[in-house]
Amino acid sequence: MTAADHATPPSPVSGRFAPSPSGPMHLGNARTALLAWLDVRARGGRMLLRVEDLDRDRCRPRWIDLMRHDLEWLGLDWDEDTQPQSRRDPAYDVALDRLWTLGLVYPCFCSRRELAVASAPHGPADAPYPGTCRALTDGERAQRIAEGRRPALRVALPDRALSITDRLCGVVSQQLAADVGDIIVRRSDGLYAYQLAVVVDDAADGVSHVVRGDDLLSSTPRQVALQQLLGLPTPAYAHVPLVLGLDGERLAKRHGAVSLLELRERGVTSQRLIGLLAGLSGIGDGGPARPAELVAGFRLEDVTREPVRMDTAAVGVL
């Protein structure tokens, strides 16, 4: 049995909200959720809610409850709750076993510090993994384990080209070995890596269309490569430009991003916020609106292709 055997037949269009409950939703999260929802509803499709709580040290139940409330407050409904990632280990086990069977998995003992030092003279810290541990002998692996080093598990990707057609960004082409490198599928602490989890999740949930921020565009070749190795379907991807602060930084709590909870407490209505986010995305006139009022005639391809800059401090006084 392969991971594909766990997949449910998709409807013609099926999208998903897949937030990580590591903090409150902010304006950037809300704008991406709105565009994902409109893309599905304009096509008469179904919307799923999946909680991506792999990082159990950061994810908290209170953020899950708040996230659901935020989506409901915005008027972004969904048709089904799927299993959270924290309950999907058996499906991830099946996928990992399949990769082992293909002879593609190997233990990697490299620490982040070692990788940073190795890449610093030659390029960015997120450079493709150079394959340091791929050729270790059984004896060398045993020695590292005896030293108390816990390995992550990596997948050796084939040395070939991969092309993806993104609905907004166009064709993205990379060489898997040179541009992507061998990727971690299970961390050294035993938790499954996001790259493996998300491809298993999307197949199991029957997701046909994924709309997310373009900060995740660079992860897509990794995910598509895993889908192909596991025999899983590849959704139609669309990566939308991010919402940035006036300083050009991506919105995040550490940069002073205003949460939806804070906006509600300041008296901002969901209709005003939806209208603002839609207007900044090239949809409507920026006036107060409910999501359902924006469905007719919506085309994701008409969304502005440039990052959106917002004075988040001013939103709270609208």
C-alpha cells in the first residue's frame, strides 16, 4: 500500500485553509485566506480547514480556537474539517516507508550550524544540501550514533529538471540536485517535516487547488518532487504576493503586525476589513463588503501581481 491509497477522490475544485496555530491571524493571513476562499467559491468548489500543527512546541489549542473564530468573523466558511497534522503520523509512516522502499532515504547527522558554516563561503545559508551524509558508510553512521548524534532523514532527489506552472507566477524550472538538493522528510527529533506532511495531506484531503503566499513558492519544487516519487497528484498552485508593512518587511507579529483579534477589539468591522483587503488586491472599490459579495466574476488571475504595502497601524482607526 502506498500513500496514494489513502487519498480520497477530489471534487472538481477543492481548496483548503491550512493555517499553523502558532499565534493569532494577522492581515497577511486574512488576505491570503480571502483569495483562497474566493478562488474556490467562484468555481463552485469545496473548502477544507486543516490545522497544520506539526510544530507541537509552538502550536497551542487556544490559537486553533481563535483561528476558527477569526475565519468565521471574516465570513470565510468551510465545508469540512480534516484531520490536523498532529494526528496523521500513520499516513506519514506509509509515505516514508515507500521512500525507503525506493532506496532514496538516508540518515543525515549535519547540524544547522555545520550547514551554515559549509555554505557561508559559497552562497546563502539556505543553499541546497551538499550531500555530506549521503555517502557515509555503515561504520561512519554507527560511530555518529554512538557519539549521541540523532540523525534527520533525507530523501536523495534525482538529478533532473523539474518545471512547475504556477497560475500567477508562470513557469518555474529548477534542477532538483543543483537547485533543491536532498530534502529532510523527518527531523532529528522524530517529527515529520512539513515538506513531506503537506504533500501527503493534500492528497489525502483531495485538494485540487492551492492558493498561498509567494514566500512558499521556493518550497513547491520540493513538494512536487515528493508527489512524483510517491505517485501522488499535484494540485494547481497559485502563489499570491505578500502583504508587507510600510518598511517592506513581510507582516509578522515580531514586526508589529496587527492581529485580527486586536482589530475587532478596536471596533473594526469585518466588512470594512474585507473591502480593504480586496481593494488592495485589485478586487472591488475598497468599500465595505462581505466575501460572498465578491464571488461573482472573481478570477484569481486578475489579482495584482505586486506585493501589497499597508500601514497596519492605521487600519485600527478605520
